Amino acid sequence: GGYWREAESRKIVELIGEVRAADPDANIVVLGDLNAQADDASVRILLDAGLTPIHPYSPERHDATISHESGRRIDHILASPAVLPEIIDASAFILGTPGRPPGSDWRSTPAPAGLASDHYPVAVEIWIGDR
């Protein structure tokens, strides 16, 4: 449930605070299947803590910015300010992989051949070292 994801996000923010206390310029990236959209409270907690979405959802580019067969964007890459200069421009993408037909119930429709997951991989290139 949402309350559990919100608790996880608050713990992540606490851990980020510990890392930043030791090194204010630490490169921090939170990424993966958050099972929440950008306007959900659990993601807002992370954004309010100063993380930036590297490949934000765009209604105008819906098909290119969804990350789940359900048509939602629930997989994210969120970066601290220190990481932003290291992001390679225009390198963020969501890898299109085999999926169920649009409009099908991803919970009950059998998976097609080649399906790795009901989530699509989110990716970005990050420069190793400071720029």
C-alpha cells in the first residue's frame, strides 16, 4: 500500500541525509521500480528532499515516458544535485521491450514470448568522475 511506500521513502530520505552530512557533495541516485507515479506521496517525499527526476513523465510523449504495461510511469531515476552535471545530455530513455497488447489486463493476460517483465527498463548514462 501507499503508506508502506511512503514509509520507505521517508527512510530513504533519512539515509540520504546521513550520506549528505558526511559528504555534502555526494552523488546520490535513487532508481528502479517505485510502484508509484510522480504525483504519488511516496515519490513526492523523494522529490521534496531535493532529488530530480532524470526522465520525467510527459503527457505529450506518453508512449515514450511510460514504464509499465498498465500505461503508468512507476519506474524512476531520481538524482541529487551533485549528480546532475554528470548526466550525459539526452541519454535518458525507457527501453521498449515485448509487452502485452495495449488495453489488455496485464494482471491476467498471458505474457508474450520474450517478456522479461511487466516493467520497462529505465536508463541514463552518467559520467564517471566529476565534471
